[in-house]
Amino acid sequence: MIRNYLKIAVRNLVNNKGYSVINIGGLAVGMAIAMLIGLWMHDELSFNTSHKNYNRIAQVMHQ
């Protein structure tokens, strides 16, 4: 059953090359951006836990 699904998928990829490139490229770009956003969120939410009262530390921003 899975073999038939793979055959159909490969056949569609070969017959519709332009759409396949656009779809696979869009998927790759979307996954890369999602990973970058996740890394950025992790960096923004992480802080140094070596201090005694690390849960009470805050950063004040001034413009």
C-alpha cells in the first residue's frame, strides 16, 4: 500500500516539476523561519540562573 503511495508521489513530482519546486522550497523556507523564531524566543526567555534570587531579576530598558 505504501509502495503505491510512493509511486504516485514520485509520479506527481516528476510530472509537475514547477509546482513541486515551489511547494518544497516554500516548505523549506517556512521550516527554517520557524526554527529561527524558536531559537530567538529561547534566547529571549533564557537568562543566567547562577544568581541566588534569579527568579526576581528583571532588566529595565530606557530609551
